[in-house]
Amino acid sequence: MGKLKIYDLDVLRPAKKLIRLGGKTIDISFIPSGKAIAVLQLKEQLDELTNTDKKLEAVETDNAIAVKSFNLAAEICSMFTSNEHAEMDKEWLLQNTDVIQLKRLIELVVETVYKSLELTDDENQEDADANPPKPIKN
């Protein structure tokens, strides 16, 4: 019988990316596949509301559109914040962050999701190339 080979795919995980919000530290570097898909679906809905200058103007002048866009942004972000801190759900984000914090948080989350899916960033690509999965010695 042949020797068992176990490949260590953990070497492909990105470096930790931490944020601090509400006095708590949240790791947004590891994105489970299911969450990445959900984030992309919600981001598509958010883009439908905000992806042109005209639509952004509507967000500023139409309360219903503004509320919908903030709810979508908070829902996306809460997938990460509530994963580590259950109390930091969508409602918590809407009650405890300002527009600037929520905007920056969603930028970081979406950026991390895209990088994890595409791995086009030179540094990440070099890391992946330098650390290919290798069998673990038994």
C-alpha cells in the first residue's frame, strides 16, 4: 500500500487583515466561499443603486434609496463583523457607525472578497507561487 499524502492548502490563505471597529478587532482576511458569493450578490444590488453619478445623486436626495443602500452596505459588512462578534450585526452597524466608517468598511470587505477570488494582486500571487501546496510529511 502506498504512502498517504496530505496536501497543506492552508499555505494559500492570505495574510491576516484586521480592522478595529467599536473597540473590537475583526479579521476580514479569510472569506468562506459561501460568504464571498453572498457578498458579491449583495454588492451587485448595491451597485444597481450607486454605480453612476446620477444614481449617487439620487441616494443623496431620495431617502428611500439612501435607506436601501445603507441597509445593503450594513448587511454586507455584518457578514464579517457578526461572524466574530455576534452582537455586531446589521442593526448594530446601522446604530453604531457613521457614514464614513460604514463606507470604508464596505470598501475593505469588498476589496478583500475580490482579491480572494481573483488573486491578481502581485504580492498575493507571489505568495501563492512561492508557497504552493506541498504534501505534509507523515
